[in-house]
Amino acid sequence: MTVQPFSIQVPDATLDDLDARLSRVRWPRDMENDDWRYGTPRSFLEELVEYWRHEYSWRAQEAKMNAYDHFQVKIDSAPIHFLHKRGKGPNPTPLILSHGWPWTFWDFEGVIEPLTDPVAFGGSESDSFDIVIPSLPGFGFSTPLETTGINFERTADLWATLMTDVLGYEQFGAHGGDWGQLVTAQLGHKYAQRMIGIHMSGAMPLDMMSGLPGDDAYAEDEAELLAHSKKRMLHGLSHAAVQAVEPQTLAYGMHDSPVALLAWLVNRRYWWSNCEGDIESRFSKDDLITNAMLYWVGESFVTTARYYWEAAHHPWQPAHDGTPLVAAPTAVVLAPDDVLYMPRKWMEETFNLQRLTFLKSGGHFTAQEEPQAVVADIRTFFGSLGFQP
């Protein structure tokens, strides 16, 4: 497994082709949709595409990403891209950060510097972390993925190899949200002895594709959380249904039309974030477009959609029957406008739960929406574990 330095350099021809496609959009009719009830409004999307064509600079975003060291390595036939930044201080804690869908590795931009250079952000040297941020297999620059069968369970195996065999960390911590939360939980389940601890944004069952805890699993004082989850999940299932059943069919439109891709991804940012109807209160135009660009330039939408199919058709299998199921020390942060909440009793029975934090603000994209709160909680949790490399 040879690690190669990697620089993000999208060919001019790719950007020229993108601009040509954006210049000849065939817009559909859209009526009475200012509240997004029918999906992403044409009025908002037209404004965003106009900005994309005339004001947005991919080269500026590319330069921001290339300010960090990037690498690629092939593990078990899967190309893996990762950002690696070592922490300042005598004993940085190794920490791998795993994103979800429709996220990318760049969703963690806001936590990189505070975690690696804590003194510059109000912390102490003991709060320092070595940060590893991979792109999930088939996402971003972990492409082209030409191997089938890779779901979050297998991704955890890849991450264990990356951190231990490739980068040489005998023990490490992990944080993740969305699919990345499941990858992180699987690391805490299967590789507990290697884990310093796991820190997750939200908590979902490892066998969630087979079902979720019933209403009776929630305590009386969790009725509001249950009601919130049911309401939010109305906009949490449409993408999962099609991407878990026929991702290839959907991919033809997303691969061919940057506007279709942007509309699909932006819609999730609107409904799953804490934006209260104003998406730009949480994500700038540059944020929204850069996210779509990372799907576009890597030609990755098809394999990111297939990630759902692989999870649905390769059900999770436990690595052991010990209790708790996830034995690694665990911390969970819950944002008030996340999509899904699990019962506290279930979390306490499933994980070696040592810390549960309810944030004051934020939604599903917790690390991007509330980076300072996530950093503070990561520091506190891992600081409590007394890790000494």
C-alpha cells in the first residue's frame, strides 16, 4: 500500500465543459414553491446557477483545499483520498473524521485548524490532534471506485487499515456524522481495542437498514424528540428510497446535468440543517456550490448513491456478541434540528456511553454548522480519556 501525495488539480477542460452545460439549462416550470414544498425552487436555483457561472471561483476553493497535505492510497482495490494534518504540541491524539452523504471531506474544514492548533483557538497543547479526513470510498477524490460491495461496514475495515497499517497509529480516535457516524460506530464495535474513543454526531443503529427502535422504546420525556424525528424524516427518506433501490437510474441525470445535481444536494442542506427556511443563513453560495463541485469533478455521484444500495443489500453483521455492542468509550452530540434521534436508553445499552451533549443550535451537518461546539466537545471527551501515545 503505497501512499502518494495528491494535489487537487481539475483540468481546465472539465471546467469549460461545466460552464457550457450551465449556459444551456432547460428549466422546468415551477409554481407556488417559495416554501420548497415541491422541492428545490427554480427561483433560488436560477440565482445560485447565475452565481456559479459569473462569480464563483473553483480555483480559489481548490487553493484553499490544497493548503493542506492530501494523499491517495489503494486499500483492497479501493482508491482512498485523505487529508492529513499533524497537530501542534508534544502528544497529539490521532483522530479520523468520517463524513456522510451529501457531505464531503470538506465539511470538516472548520474544525481542522482548531483541532490541530488548539493554542491559537483558545485551547492548550494537550488538546492537540493529528487529523485524518478521508473521502468515503466512491466519494470526492476516492475515485474511481470500480469495486462493488463497499458499505459503511467495509469502510470501517479500510479506515482501520489506513490508520494502523498505513499511517502507523496503534490507537486512534474517531468522529463521524451520517454515514460517517455508522463507520465510526463500527470502528468502536469491531476494533474497540484500537480505539481511544469514538465521538459521533447523532447515533443510529448499525443494523438500521433492517429497522429502527419502535415508538415504545422512547421514554415519556422523549416524546418531543420522537415527534420531531417523525416530522424530519418526511424529508429524510426520499433520497434513501431511490438510492438504495436503483441508484444507477438516478445517476444518469445527476452525472449529465450539474443543475440537477446541485438541486438534489442543496435540497438536503435546506431540509436537514438548522436554517429555519433561509439556507444561506447556514451555508454560503460558495459552500453549496463547492459541495456540488466535489461530486461533479470527481464524477462520483453514481458511487455515492450506490453506497446506499450496498448498505441495503449487504446487511450489517456483528463481529461479536459482546455487550455493550460498541465497547469503545463513546460520546454523542445531538443537534436540535438533526433528522433522527434515538432513545437514550437504547444509546446507553448499545454504546459504552460516557458523554451525551445536547447542542443549543445546529442540524444534521453538525461539524459544518456548529464547528466550535463540535471542537469543544471533542476536546472535552478525549481529554477525559487520559490518552498517552
